[in-house]
Amino acid sequence: MKSIGPRARFGQRVLIVAVAAIIAACSSSGASSSPAAQSAAASAGAGGVQAPADSATVKKIKAAGKLVGGIGQVLPWTGLDKGTGQYFGATVLIANEVAKRIGVTLELKPVGNDIVVQEVAAGNIDLALYPLYTNPTRLEVIDMVPWSYGGFCYLTLKTNDKVKTLADLNNKDVRLQAFDGFPFFEDVIHKKYPNLTLVYRPAVGDTDNGVADLLAGRADVATVDNPLVYAFLAEYPQLRSIPEPDACLNDPDVPTAIAIGSPKGDAAFSKFLTDLYAEMAPQIKAELQKYADPKYIVLTP
């Protein structure tokens, strides 16, 4: 059975992240009362995007009197303040606004990332509030309207002059650290940079990454999911990012669309989400930028 969990993009090796200790002064206070959510709500005037009355999803939500979102912490998209038990982040910002436009309350229901897509397909929740990478398997059972993009930055030692731009990756003298059993490296990265040399080794556990290979001189570059680039650079000051971290966060290499999952076959609701995301784009970008800060993310050893 194909995986349709939220992090199953290309089958790549990904990092597990945990929420850092968040003090009350720098975390949102709750799913429905966070400053970011209030800001987005305040921006929705009479001319804002309206929920379509002919949407089957909207009708179902209105009949229930609440929007139920399946959620879990995946920073920087979604975080959990363990002190208050409240979720925060871009997915919560969006969900609050969807509920507001429909005219109902928002209920956040913790759902595991391995079943959240199935829960939407079964009608047990209204939205999958995870940063879901779009792929054909998921699109068979749910609708997915992109609201962001995820991709890669490349880490290298500051003392390594081989790679200064993405174009420099297309060089046989540049070695990219890769993992055995992950065809993504060959099928996607090597296809884009055919002259790049891939240096494979077995992955050691679910949190393995290529930093040790860079430090030991076994590789020149290693991939990192773009939302984690600031955390890596803070943890390893001897490294730099290609492209620069600000540019990479907003425009990663080999990008893949990220979506919130919604019920299959509701074109009116998908159009509503498309228009709403466009209206909320500045707030969404600011929320992602805020929680990509290393103080919110720790790298699992």
C-alpha cells in the first residue's frame, strides 16, 4: 500500500522535528485567539472571499455548527504550545479563517499523520490541517489546493568554494550526500543536475542527515528541507546555505506544492480555498517566516 502520510514527498529522507520550549511571550495563545488569526480575521471585510452556499462541504459544516480540523504538530507549519495545549501556525491561521467565513466555530482534533488523509476521505474530519505534499495517490481520495511550497536548500561548509550557486551543483567534482534506498536523489536531484556526483550510504535511523558527511569531508553538499534551514545554520555555524536562507525559505529548489486536504469532488469549496489563500498570502507568509525561527524548532539528535 502506498504511503499517503503528510511527509511522504518523493520518498526522500526527512528530519523529525520537535517543538522547542516555547515561552508564553513568543507563542500564540490558542487556536481561535492567536494574534495572527485575529489579524487575518480583521482583514476579512465585506469584500473578502465568501464561502460558497452551493458547496456540499460548506453545507455539511454549517449543519454541524463547527468545522473539524485534524491536526498535529509539524513546525514551522503547525506548532503546539505544550504549556497551554493550544495549536498555532499557518495551518491554524487558515483554518480559523475558513471557519469564520463559513460562520461556525473551529474544533481542532489531534489526528495522526498516518491516517489524516483517510479521515478526510471517510468524512470524519472536514480538513486535514497538515502540510500535505501533493501527490497522485492522495489526489485519488481527497482534494488538495496548494497554499505553499516545500523543497530543498543545500548545506555546505563555509570553507568549501566548490558550490556558491545552484548552477554549481551541475559539476562532477561536486559530491552530494545521498541515502541508499531513496530513488528521489537519482530521479529528481540527479535528473536536474546530471553532472552532480551522488555519494550514497545507508541511512542510520529516521533522523539521519548529511551534516556528518560534510564535516568529515565525505561530501560537499547535503540536502535539507527548506523550513529547517535556519535551525541547521544555528546548530552548525560552520555551514552555509545555497541559496541564501531567506531566498531558499521562500523559493526552494525542486519545489513541491503543499496543501490542506479537503473532501473529494467539491469544486466550489476548492475554488473558495484558492481565492482565500490568495487573499491571505501576506499573513500566511509572515506566519511561516515567524515559526521557521530556530527558537521554535529543535533538531532531533
